[in-house]
Amino acid sequence: MSALLKYTLARLGLFVLVGGALLAVPLDVSTLLKLMIAVVVSAALAYFLLKGLREEASVQAVGAAQRRTEKRERLRAALNGDDDGGESTTKAD
């Protein structure tokens, strides 16, 4: 399972836990307000509790961005007729 998916599921699970706890508390507050509070509280908790997963997902995202950039550069080089990926070589006759 990818790190980004793990982080997303952890954030969602944290929201469900906090939202469920707030909905279970018998307060005279609307359900929408309780859910909005759950969003804020779960975001604050995720900042501290899910730091490792967030960093892991960030590393994975940066790696994917670098691979896309390298692939795009190779494609541009191939489209420009430079088959060796951007490195210039001279042919000896």
C-alpha cells in the first residue's frame, strides 16, 4: 500500500473517530457544527500524530515528481532528435 494512501486513510479514520465521539456527546449543537469541529480537531491531531506517515507520503510524492520530470526530459530529448537523452556525443567517421 502506498504511503499516500496510508496517510489518507489515517486522516479519514481520525476524522471518523473524532466525529463519532462528538456526535455521541449529547450537546445542544447542530450536527453540521459538530462535524466542522471534528474537521478542525482531527486536522490538529493529525499534524502531531501522523507526522511519520506525512513525511513518508511527502518523500514518495517528491520521488514521483522527479521521475515524471526525468521522463518528460527524455521525451523532449527524443522529440528533438537527441536519442541519448540530452547528452551530446560526436560520431567519429
